[in-house]
Amino acid sequence: MISLLIAVFSLVTILSSAGLLWFWLVRKDDGSVSD
């Protein structure tokens, strides 16, 4: 049960990190284009 919670927590952390990284890259690209 504990291992399952750890796996879910790890998955959520990875997904949120990937989402933030993608969002930052998109913002960075928009900034470089307008700059």
C-alpha cells in the first residue's frame, strides 16, 4: 500500500514538473520571438 502511494506521488511529481518545464519553454519561445 505504501509503495503504491509512493508510486502515485512520484508520477504526480514527474507530470507536474514536465508541465512546468513545457510551460516555461513555451513562455521562453514567445519571449524570444517578441524580443
